[in-house]
Amino acid sequence: MSTEAPPETDVGRWHRLDRRMLLIRPVLDVVKSLPVLIGTVILGRGNGWEWFGLGVTALTVLVGVSHVLTSRYRVADGQVEWTTGLLLRKHRAIPLDRIRTVDVTSEPKHRLFSLSAVRIGTGRHSLAQGAGNDQLVLDAVSQAEAHRLRTVLLHRKEISPEAETKPPEQVVAEVDRKWVRYAPFTLSGLAVVGAVFAAVWHFAHQLNIAPENVGPLRDLLDDLANTALWLIVVVAAVGLLVVVSLLSVGGYVLSFWNFKLTRESEGTLHVRRGLITTRSVSIEEERLRGVEVKEPLPLRIAGGARLTAIAGGLREGKGGDKGGGLLLPPAPVGRVHEVAAEVLRENFDPATVPLNRHPRRALTRRLTRAIGGVLLLAAALFGLAWIDFLPSWMWQVALGLAPFAALVGWDRYRNLGHAIVGRYLVSRSGSLARATVAIRREGLTGVVVSRSFFQRRAGLITVTAPIAAGKGGYQVVDVGESAGLAMAERAAPGLLTPFLSRDAQR
């Protein structure tokens, strides 16, 4: 009986990262080490510290190069394996049935050589192991190899790396250039303005640069000193609005240009988007647990919304798209609901059904928390003004926000609601960031009923629906006790029956 191994085929063969990454990785590592290198050369000149900076830079480049040279991966025996390391060897294996998503990203550094980074999501979130341990990243493979890996890992079908044929797909949604009008209402440019202002302020403070010592700024301050305060406020507000709008439009174009949501014949949703940095995310439909319609207040006023998927293996990110679950960028709310129904394979979007209102006692809690927070802030500012630590106008401005806080509290109550529609549990909450969630009841892993001291006094409870996807659990807050328990019983039939019977016997 022969013991010779069969000839090695592409199935189960070890693959290396693309060697073209060796032209990119050292440059990136040197750029990352520039702060240390510049600091040691400038501050340590003459005492030998510049050699320390050069050594750290060389070590960083060496580690990056060794990562590219020693990293290998393969798909064999029902799992994907990855190994790397020169002195410290690392080996990781992920069963194929644990893989939930495959995210293919091509940043400018990759596109320069037709490369891609493949992120394999498992859906596991372990605080003990680190936030990024639920992903396996292959950061330098060819685009053809990325396509092969996506097919093999999600559809369990082996294809040749040279194959150009793609599985047939149905277009579910494409970006419309007119949707750029919703970009200013996302206020994403505000974060950029804040970051730039903070960075400039920090460096100016470190270098002891005062505005009055800079010629153009000194002239501007002199002109502002002779200008009415109300005019300065109006001009500054208009200028900030224009800058934020332009940055938001630019961010929208960079992130969502060429956006396309398709459904492949194997039962996979595929999202492609990006202008400079392209991203391709694949989501198995059998892992889809529901959808979430997000409507921040400015976007809601403009009649827009965004759609994200609730699926196993998608990490929840800020803004809803960093985790790869974005199904539709800011778009008309009607179109968002149409895409949600298409993604769920339903005749209508469950998030559009009329919701059951919560008791008026929930309104009292919303108003108390909103107005109480503003009053506490005003009281704290008043105390600091009383000891001459802050000007008195600050607590007066804070106190003037009380009517707006009351309006927000009322709107939060008006948006509260829940319903059970067929196989879906629907919940809505929030005002400044309203979100409507529709999750499939068969995906629930249990039901959690909780109430605080103040909720007990008001006869309210919070029902949490745990689910192995998205945030890990979605809440129906401040619902009446009897209505909340009835909803929980319908959402997970029989799960609460022993506890309800026990309470009845008592």
C-alpha cells in the first residue's frame, strides 16, 4: 500500500501574500515612524538619541517586511488557516461554518498594484481576546485571489484564481447622484472641522504661537473688535455651515460613489462602494437577522434615512457603515423602505407598520430626564460663575436650552413604539438619532425583562431581545408592564410562561 501524498492541487495548498506588498509596506512603516524619527533627531541631536530613532524605524520596517514574507494561508479540511511570524510564530484556524462575512477593501496603496485586503469575519466578540480578534485579515492579495477567497469561503466552491467569470447577480439598489443632497444633513463634515481645529489648536499651544503674534490673524482680530457681536455670530455660523456642507458632500462622494447592492444566485448580498478606497462586503442571507432604519434628526427633516443590516459577523460601527453592514447610504426614506423589503424578501418593510404607543408615564420619564439634565448643567455653571470661575452668561445660555430639551423629550416619547408583525419584532426609539429595528423572532436567543427603581414606581419595564448579530441585543424601553410581558411572550412563545405562572401563584 503506497503512502505517498497525492499531488498537491490548489485545494489545500498554502498561499503567500502578494510580494508586491514589499514595495508598499516599508514606505508605510517609515511614514508611521516619522514622529519618533523627527523627535529623536531634533531633540536628541548631539547626545546619541538620533540613533535610537533610526533603530526604532529600522525595526518597524523589518517587522513589516517579515510579516509579508512569512505570512501564509490556505483553505483545507473545512477550515481556513493562517500562519505568520519569524521569531514568534503565530497560527490560527477558523472553521468555514463559523465564517459570516468576507470584506474586500482596496485602499489607494492596494489599488496602485491591483491588490486587495480580505477581512474574514467570524461574528465572535471577545473582550478578553481583544476587539479585533473576530476577524482574520489577509492584507495583500491579488484582486483575482480575493474573488476566489470570497467564493470559496462563502459558497464553499473552489474556482481557479485566473477565472474571470462571476456568479450571476441581481441588482437590488444603486446610488443615485441626486442623493448627494442628503450629505449636508449627515453633519459628517462637522467631525472633520472639529478634528482639524483641535489639531491646529494643540500644535499652536505646543509651539507657543499666539494668534495676536500672527500678522493676518492679528489684523482679523482687530477688525472683529470693531464689529457687532451679532454680526460675528451670524457670519461664523454661515461660514461653518458652508464648510461642513462641503466636507460632508466630499465625504459622501468618497465613501458611497459607485455604490451597488446586489444579490447573488447563491443567496449572498454583495455591497460594493467607494471612489478612492473601494470596499466590497458579502453577507450570507441565511445569517441575516433583520434590518435597521436610521434617521438622525437633520436627515429625517430632509426626508432621508440610511439602511443597515443586522447579521451575524458584522461588527457594529459608528455611523452604521464602519462594520460593513451598510445596505443603503443616506437616501430618500421611501427608497430605503423599498430596499429593506427587497433585502428581507418581504412584500413590505416591517419597519413601516403602525406601532403600539407606550404609556403616558413614559412621557414623564422622557421630559424629566431631558429637562433635568439641562437644569443640572445650568446649576453647575451657575456655581462656577458665583465663584468667578466662569462668566455668568454661560449658565444663562444653558438655562435657555430648557425649552429645546423639553421638545426633544416630547419627540423621544412620540417616537417610542413597538409591534410584532408576522415573524418580526419591530421597535423604534430615539429623537436626535431615531432608529427603527425589525428583527426576526426565530433569531432571538432569549428575552430579558428589566426595570429600574423609577420604572417600578411608574409601572414600566424594558424588554431586551438578545440576538447573535448587530449590537447583540435590542431594547423596547419604558413599555407598560402588562403590554411588555405580552409582547415578550409573543416574541418568544413559552419562554416566559414558567416565570409568569410562578408570579401568578404568588
